[in-house]
Amino acid sequence: MCDLDEGSNEDSMGRDSVKRISSKCMKCKESPALLIIRVGDAFCRNCFKEYFVHKFRAMLGKNRLVFPGEKVLLAVSGGPSSSSLLFQVQEGLSHKASKKLRFVPGIVHIEEGAACGKTLEERTKIVADLKSIFSTSGFPFVIVYLEEVFSLPSSVLQSIFSLPTEKDDLYKDAVAGFMQSCHTSVKKNLCHETVAQETTLTEDHTHASLLSTHAHANETSISAFRGKFPFSPEQTEAVEKLFASMKTLTAKEEMLQTLRKHLILYTARIKGYSKVMMGDSCTRLAVKLLANICLGRGAFLAMDTGFSDPRHGDITIIRPMREYSAKEIAFYNKLFGVPSVFTAGLNTKAPEKASIQHLTESFIVKLQADFPSTVSTIYRTSEKLNPRYSQTPADDKGTETCLLCSCVLGIELRDEASAFRAISISEELSQSKKPEGGQVSSSTMEECCAENKMETLESSGCSCQSRERRNTTPDFWSLLCYSCKLVVKDMTSLDLLPEYILEEANRRQRRTQIKREIQEYLLTSEDDADTAP
Amino acid sequence: MPVLCSRCEIKKAHLKRPKTGHSLCKECFFWVFEEEVHHSIVSAKLFNRGETVGIGASGGKDSTVLAHVMKVLNERYDYGLNLILLSVDEGITGYRDDSLETVKRNQEQYELPLKIVSYEELYGWTMDTIVKQVGLKNNCTFCGVFRRQALDRGAMMLEVDKICTGHNADDVAETVLMNFLRGDIARLRRCTAISTGSEGAIPRCKPLKYAYEKEIVLYAYFKKLDYFSTECIYSPNAYRGHARSFLKDLESIRPSSIIDVIHSGENLSVKEEVRMPIQGNCARCGYISSQKLCKACVLLEGLNRGLPKLGIGKHHKLQDKLLKSQPLTEEEEKKFKMISF
């Protein structure tokens, strides 16, 4: 119970603080201290830079996930954390760095102006600012617009898994191989190429190339910015309508995050990147953790906020900035001139209680002021969590994943006496019984017609527009996890979802139906049949 | 046009359920509320036939409603339970003495036997005297620890098989948030369990675990149940207050958040490598404890010696020294005394 310790230390802190926050850097003890991070650690400029850079390297080195020569996509939003990430990678790869970083980066930026209601001029300006930052870095970059979500193929929602391998040995071998080839080859380019062939990416290479042939029609859209917008005004309108159809800001933010992730994944797949680096800082992650608990995502906390996110199979999302507090990043950016561009988001200037995420952020920030260890405590708690249900087919056969967030489905059905069952019973009991009866396992979608007479989804007479499409049966709800259900419940009409989501939903429903028909004749699950030699 | 009840569709709706937003008439609401508690009890297999169940009664709305609903369900579904009311007197003037009057009235109304245990008789201290020594900041720890033991002692005196408390969904959600904010991994795993307890201790359960606080108030209001509704006078300074105000704000944004938090809490899983406290017995009083001495004994020791901060904080080595009756140095003693302003 850490804050009790704070209380008992208060008295001694008062006396010690005069000694501790001295004017000398606590590391080198020579230069005058320039800044204080955490509670009382004073650093001078050089020691701070060393500390910052060392943390980044240690984060990458400790986790051993980024192989030498691997292509890594940096997701840069332009904000301070991701700009700092870009800067670190730049510095790490430059000639003057001791022990250069060993991967091949690219940059992607998702432009979300359409969802926030910005005008084309504003968006052009922001993109131009970002372009100049990206070009100075020298890495290949891509700017993807949110409107392009309407041209995504439905394969982006599928996770491609490979057989599990011994990670440690692979890493050591890959490093050894890389060092050797670097010694033998003279040119730097050759070095990168040979290792790219040697690195053991999984057999989904064929799948990735399938995706790219499919994407040829869209190739012009996902391309470097050429001075004209790669989307049409109808698509902008469609995005605006989609977001307008969500009744709460909470649902809007969740949907935006999901779409953003899908776009990044798609870009990574067609460009051949196997890792994506996100710039989430410690503070941001603490807020996300608490907000996810409030949204019902407790089972997947470890994946949503951990160092690596293996949900999507061939693409791993990593978060190397997760140990930096927002304060440290801000100091670093100011002291070392890291360029960043401020882009207003959905909840900029919104009142405190506009959405759950916004409320959580202001709550944690206020609490941090009174109890300075809040953020680090939350962070440390998150490190002790693990994903409750593993993702790979080898361990958990035949698991289905959520349509939107790719998390394992069905966890709420495992316990008899759970919160989910309780709320299903509440829903069921509060309505009159119809001859078809309501299913207990899927929650009904009657929020949209809450003011009319309550009817279960199967019964006719519901005036909701979405009833006309075939795919909005109770089966659709069974494709979503608990928290995604809550997000979709807030939508007035399911038709406005991008085509790829609806297509994938249809496909999965058809497949479940087929499986149900032949259930009694199946001996093994389909994943077993796939991986058999 | 008046809104009709969404369940019977005959009568006019009297209220809107905070939990799901449906409009219900009074009778349907009573029935739905009681059915939900019945479902919680049956699906979690909380009770067995013929058991004696002690209901923790404080005179507040949760325990009053709990007593009422338990009595109704016991008769309606023939659980075959023996119900007793168990109340704890912490000795907070202006708060507890009034609520105890309510409990005595409840006893007459529901015709259930009542037993009151007090801190004074068990420990020799009342909360008022404790607060005078400890101050206003950490007193909730004392009250909570002592009350838990007091309930168990009372239950043992009456030879009760199970204790049930009136913790509602809001309480459980607050506890999940609070434990998460404090990084209390051990408690995070246990706090969402509807039934807790192990060998040597009397098991406890929370039949109202999925009932919203607002619905409990609505139930008590429409049923015209008699309860005492004032906040403990020492509560404004508790850490739990932060979690509570946050939860209230969450509920105003999205009413299902309370159940969502509980759902998240139930599905949290901890890595195996994390060290968990092992359960043992207290060396002095024999109560269950994860340390050598149970918390209540440590706190009492501190109070009796005039070192109120003995149980608060993490000075394990010094605590050990103290409890082996070794004298402390001047500086160590200062750590345990209250900071006086």
C-alpha cells in the first residue's frame, strides 16, 4: 500500500528534501543540475541525454524482439512521444552512434482530420509540416488517410499465425549471422539485403504477397503523398457519417483507435514490415490501462498495454517508449529540439466528462498531483499481468477472435456466475417474453429502440434501420468481444461500418453456420487439420 | 402517452432501471430485483440447506435491503436457511449509535434474532478514541481491520456457518479500482470473488454483488424500508473517496461501466512468477494471517503502546523488534508516533 508509505515519509522528506534536491547532478555530481524528474532526481544535460538514450536501447535489447535487419514501421502521430521515438531511432541509426541500432525503419502517419471535422486546408498544412519532419529523417514514409479505410480488404482482420519457435535461439543466431555478414561485405546495402533473406520470417510471406496483389487496385491510394488527395469527397462524407452515427464520444474514440490500428496493420503488411513501433508513453499507458478496465477489457490488459502485442500473428506491435513518463519526454524534446506537430484529436477541448478516456486522463493526472507514485504504481501492476488466454492456435485450439479487436472470444461464457451472466439475466428479466425467447449468451441490441416497446432482436416490428440487412442477426453480436459490443451498441446504424468489416462479419457467420451443420461429423478442429504435415 | 412497463406491458412504468435503462412498474421491479439476487445465489452456489447464515447488518440501506431480500427469498424458494442479524458497534458517536437503533427496529420488523458486538468489549478501544490517537488520515484502516475480526468473532460466538454482507456492485467496482491504483496485486485477485474464505475462517459472501447501489435505494424507497442514511463522519479523507467519485462520474457517462469494471476485475490474471502472500495463523490470537501476527494484533499493540503508526506502512523489521518486546531507539519510536501539527 504505497501511498501510506508516502504519508510516513512526508515528515522525513521535508527535512531531507533540502539535502536531496541539491544543485548538482545526481549522476556525475559535477555539472549543475538542469532538471528534476520523478520526485527528486536531478540531472544535468548530458547525463539526462545518456539516461534517456540508454533507456531506449535497454528496452529494445532486453526484450529481444527486434531482429537485426528487420523492417520496422514507426507509427508517428506527430505528438511528442512518437516524435521522440522517431528522433531516438534516427539518432540510433546515425553514424555517430556507438553500437548502431540494427533494424530498417519506415514511417507511417495516419491522418485523421476527417473524423475530427477539420477542413482540407488545415489538413494539408499539418501534413506538409509532418512531411518536412519525415523527409529530414531520411526514412521512407507513407501518409495514410482515414478515408482509405473504405478501400481496405477484409483480409486485414485475419490474424496469420505461424508455428511457435524458440525465440531466444533465433535471436542469437540472427545476430551472429548479421555480424558475420557485416564483416564480410563491404557495402552497407549488401549487409542489409543478405540478412533480410536470412531472417526467419514465417511462411506468411506468401500470404503477404497475396495481399499486395489484391491491393494493386488500391496501390495508388496507399502511396506517398503526391500533391493530391488519394481519396474522394464521398469517402470523407462516409467517415463523417460513421462518426456522427456514434452516440457517445467514448465509442467514437474506440472506433477511431480500431480503424487506425487496421490501417497501420494493412500498411505494414503490404509494405513487408513485420514489426510496428508505437510511441505510447508511461503516462499514456497508465491512462489506457485504467480506461480499459472501465471499458470491460480487463482480460486483455496485458496485450493492449504490454511491450509486445502478438494478436495479429505476423505483425507484432511493440511499445519501446513505455517506460518514459510524459514529463521526461517533454523535457527531452525541449532540451534537444525534437520537432513535433500538434494535431487536435477527437477529445481536444472537450469537457471533462465527455468520454471515459478523457475522464480517466484527468482523474489520473489529478491523482498524480496528490500521490506522485500513482502512474508508476499502475505501470508496475501492469507488468505483473499476463494475457489470460493465449492467442496462438497451437495452445488454444479453435479459438475465435473478435471482429474488431482480434482478442479471444468467449471468456465471459466460461464462468457460470460472472458479471456477464448477471447483466444478461438482467436484460432478459426486464423485458416481456416473446415466443422466440431471448438468447442468454448474446446481449440484445435494443438501445436504439429503448424508448419504444421493448422487443428482442428476432422479433419484427423494430423500426431500426439496420434490421433490413441480413447480417445484423444475433450472430453478429457473437462475433464481438464484450467491450466491442458496447462500442457497436452505441451506433445508430451498422450499415455505416466500412465494407471490409461487414464483409468479414458475413464470411465468419457463414463459416460458423457451415460448421454448425457438420459439427457432428468433425473429429478434430480445423486448426489441427491445417497444421498437420 | 404514459410509458408502459417493459415487462408486463400492462401497468404504467414507475421507474427507469439504472442498470439497463428499461422502464418498469413497481411490482415488476421488485420481482426482477429479487430474481437477480436469487440468480446470483443459485449460480454461485452460495448456500446449502440447513445452514445458519449471519447477515452483517449496519442499519444502512445495503444491509437492510439484504436482510429483507434474504428473508423473502428464503421463504419463496425454500432455501431452508437459518437467518441471524449480526451487527458491529464501532463506537462512533453521532453515526453508529443512531444506525444501531435502526438495526434494532429491523430486528422487530423482520423477526430475526440480533447480536451486537462492540469494539469496546472486544478490543477495549472505540473509533472515537482511536481517531484521537491516530488522526484523521489512516483511521479507516483501523476500523476496517477491527470490523472484519469483530464480525468473525461475533459469528463464532453464534456458531454461524456463513456470513453474508451487503456489498453491492458499486462497492466491488470501487474496490477493483482502488486496488488497481494502489498496485495491490494480492487483493486484486480476490476482491471480485462473490464468496471468499478458506479453512479456519468462516466463509463470507456478497449476494448483492451485481446489484447497483441506485437500484438498492430504489428498492428500499418503493418498499418503504426503514434505513439509516448518513455517511460515516470520518470518511471524507479516505483514499476510497477518489475511486468512488471517479466511479460516479463513470456511471454518469455510461451506466453499464460498473458491471464493466467488475467484468474486467474478474478476468484479470496475474503472472505465476508474482509472489503472493501465504496464509498462516496469528501467533497471538490464532486468527488467519499472512504475517506472523495478524493486522489487528499489530494495530492494537500500537494503540496500547501509544505508537499509533505501528501497523501503518512497511516497517517490518522494526515491527518484529517491537513485538519481541525489545526496546526501540528514540529515532525509531518517532517514526511510529503521529505527526502532530
